Amino acid sequence: MSQTTIPSDSASIPVDARPPWYQGKLVRAFLRSPLTILAVIVLVLYLLAGIAPDLIAPHKVFDLSTLDFSNAFLPPAWVEGGSMRFPLGTDDQGRDLLSAIIYGLQVSLMVGVVSVLLSLVIGTVLGLLAGYFGGWLDALIMRIADIQLTFPAILVAVLVDGLARAVLGSGLHEQLAIWVIVAAIALPGWVQYARTIRGLTMVVRGHNYVLAARLMRQPTSFILRRHILPNVATPIFVLATIQIAVAIVIEATLSFIGLGVPPTEPSLGTLIRIGNNYMLSGEWWLAIFPGLALFFLVMAINLIGDFLRDVLNPQL
Amino acid sequence: MLKFFIDRVFQGIIVLLAVSFLAFLMFRFLGDPILAIAGADSTAEQRAAIRESLGLDAPLLLQYLDYLRNIVTGQFGISYRLGEPVTRVILDRAPATIELAVASMILTLVIGVGAGIYTALHPRSAVSKGILAVSLAGISMPSFFLGVLMIYFFSVQLHWLPSFGRGSLVAIGGWETGFLTGSGLLAMIMPSITLAVFQIAMVMRLVRAEMIEVLQAEFIRFARARGLNARRINLRHALGNTLVPVITVVGLQLGSTIGFAVVTETVFQWPGLGLLFTQSVEAVDVPVLAAFLMFIALVFVVINLVIDLLYYLIDPRLRVDAKKA
């Protein structure tokens, strides 16, 4: 951060004003951290599976004609009675669990990424406005942020989901369920971006190049976009990385308690909920494997987020 | 001090008013209370009569004031789903959640602060590295999945702990507690760990980071130079100075404890407020949801107020600032 900003009160210009990721610092630190390399490899595998499940999943789990009830409740391949055709076992309808996890991953990743993008955009715009203009607009936005911050994200998400059910009615809610979830997760998320962006914008606002741009009568939207945004963006990337993990966990949690995505588009959380029903009767793999898939995904994202924070802005 | 306190109370009241207006809008416009009372086969005249008797033909602002008056006297209407007054439903369920939250808070403070101090004092030991690795796993582990895993190992495989419910309870006054019976305590183990694990990991990391920073401060070196014993330096001088951020986080966590209780109670079928909340969302039980919203807002306002006051008591620097201001 310190390299990117030019102090307004002195003539000294930093030796290297480029953002840290241009300086090879990120790459060098990355190559020195085997744990982060491992996390990136794991995440890339997850992303590939999530982007193209049709290519990677061994079975088409949503094609009912491929299901065979005689394959129901097969245990994982290495347990007695398991088969290599279904490496992680099958569910009550003979569905391949590994394929179900891969398709579920797609839903989880989609909801996580889209909701983070949504709260990122809302938070960035509100934070820029609050920080740049100050005054009553700033006071209003930050007061709303304070109130919002006192409610934990998971509660807000459950509540938004409940409200959407009441407003939309069950039929319409079923159709829009994924978007309701995205909104429910994005809504409490904007505050952190807004607070971070606002603080940085208030600093950058006073710098000479912004003053110069204002003297040249450049339009305010242009100043915000071209002069301020690039200089306050770094910490937002770090925050967004970690927030994707948070969003994925919230989605899984909502789906687990039965309030999330509809059963027709099962995410990892839905799979764990369904599997949990069979836990007491001994079919442990149905809940454990989707859960482990979720755990390693979140862990990989957290490791990468920690790494980015350590390298790019340790003060966050 | 007094001005600071009054400011905070005033802010809290504004938050509560804003939330109560939201709750009122929900209560008034989601679902149809008249239809709920009169039944689907009532005539238009009957409905009009009920509308008038309930005051629902009055201007919105008057209705809101009416709603506020009801809230202050503890009347939140009748639950659509259970047919009982919402206030009674909530009061019946509250002890279960409060006991769960207290148990997990104790775990958080004892394990989280303890492990944080240890890893800060012995940064290079193998035990510390192990603790840090476990804490990273704890932050990445979705709490409901930890619950599922524990049920599998301790209930399904080993038959040591019950997988649902509160065990047998003892009534003290109107309060049914599980703290005093063996089965009540056993039933509490897995839910409270599930609820606490994320917070333990967070508090631990926080205490460790703060403590490492404080240990490098001048006054610690001076205390060492004076020859004070290590225990006194570590616990009194260093720990005392790390407490302020820890209190904020733990306090704010108390709020998210209630949030996460929604999840934990669903996993373990724990008959508390969280389970009530999920069931009410599924059944679109608007009066309960509206009351819940108010209840949570009240809890958070009180928690924030207490945190601010604790700051004031713990950190003498704030008192000086407040006098200057």
C-alpha cells in the first residue's frame, strides 16, 4: 500500500510506485510457500470440477435413466461391498456420490462467487461515495453499516430467506431460490468492503493528483473510477478472497438447515443434510464425503487468503 | 462519562426503533392477520368489523405507535404455527439457548485464551505449531459439519453421547436447567463444542497476535529488567494489555453465538430459540419472526453497550480521552 500512494505533504516520490503485485514480490513469496502452492493446486482442481462437471463427473447424476436401484447404498470402493464404478459409494437411489459432489460443487462455487461479487460492488460504490463526499451521506451510510454489523451474517441470511418466502409465496420462491440465497448472503457482506474502501478513500482524496484532477474539472465519476478506485483496490482483493470462503460456508449452512438452494439443484450443504438422515442407519459416507469436500475447499481458500494478506497488506 | 453513556443509550434506542419499524412492517403486511383470525369463509362485513376492532383501518403511523405500545408491554401477537402467545413461546425456549451459549462461552474463554497465551509465550515449541494447525482447521470447518462428524464418532460409533435433545432437566423456579443432571451435562458436550470451535480458533489467534505484540513493548522489557518474576509479567502486565480487543471480539462473538445457535440447534435438535427460528422461517410464522427480530436487536444493543462500558473500565486511556472531550 505504502508504495502506491504519493504523500501529499512532501515532494518525496516513492522509489517504486507500482502496486506490490507488479514487483514480483507476490510471485517470489508464493514460490517460497509450499502450503500456498498446495492450496492453489487444490483450488484449481476444485474450480475445474465446478466449471465443467459434465466433463469430469463419472456419472450423469441428474439423468434419471442412468440410475439403477440395485446400486443403492453401495459403500465406498475400498470398503467391503464397494465397487470401483462408484469410488465414494452411492445414495438411496443408486446415484454416484462422487458425481453428486462434483455437481454440488458447481452450485456452491457459483453462489459463493456471485454473492461476493454482488456485495463487493455494493460495498465499493457505497464506500467510495461515503469516503469521497463525506458529510451527511457518509454519516448515513456508515450508520446503516454499524446497524448491519451488529447482526451476524448467518442470521440476516436466514431472515432474508424467510422474508422472501413470505413475499414470493412457495411456488415463486422455489424458482428463484438460488437468487434469493445469493441476495441473502450478499446483503450482510457489503459492510466490510464499504468500511475499508471508505477509510482509504478519505486518505487518497487529499492527494495531489486528485486535487489536480478536480482543478482540471474532470467529472467526479471519472475521478472516482480512474484516480481513486485503482489506489484503494488492493485490500479489497484480499478481503474478497476470504469472503468467498465465508459465503460458501453460509450457503452450505443454509442448505443444511433446509433453507438454501432447492433440492432439485443440490449443493454440498444439501448433500450433507440428506446424508445426515442416513447417519444413524450406518451409511456414513453420504454425509462425510460432501462435508470433507466442503472443508478442503474452504481451507484452500483460507490459506490463499491468509497468504495474500501477509504479502499485500499485513495491516489488514 | 455520563455524556458518553447517554450517547450510546440514545444510539441504541434509535437502532431499536428502526428495527421495530421493520418488524412492524413485516407483521402488518406479510400474511393477513384478519384472514388468520376470521377464517377463510368469513363474510366481508365480518372482516371489516375485525379490521375496525383491531384498529387496522387507522393510519399507518397510529398503527405503528400501537404496535410499539404492545411491544413495550411484551405482546407480540399469536404464533400462526403454534397458536400460543409469541412471548410465551420465546420465553419457553430461551433457557435452552442461554445455557448452550454460556457453556460454549466458557469453553471459548478457557481454551481460546489459554491456548493463545501458550502459543504467544512459546512460539517455537512443537505444541504451539500443532495448536496453530488445529486452529486453521477450526476456522475452515463449517460448524454444522463438525456436529455431524461428532455425532458419527461419539453417538453412532462409540455410543458415548446422545445425538439429540437436552437430556433430563431440573426445574428451578420457571427455569429448566441441564447443568445439574448427568445426562443434561452429557447432552451439552457436543452442541457446546460445535458452537464454540470457530470462536475458540478466533479468540486464540487474536490473543496470540496481541500478546506477541505487547511482549515486545518497552514496559515489558522494563518489568523484566526490574527482575519481576516471569509469571507476574506475563499474566498481569502482558495479558492485561491484550484484553481490550479480546473483549470486543468475544462480546461481538456472543452475538454470533446466537446466530450460530440456529445451526447447532438444528444439528442436535436442541429445543431452543435457534430451532424455533428455523421452524418459524420454514412455516412463515410472521409474528414469531417479527418478535425474534426485536429480541435479537435488543440483545445486540445491550451487548454493545456493555462492551463500551467494559472498555471504559479496563482501559484507563479512554477515561482520560473522555475527560478531554
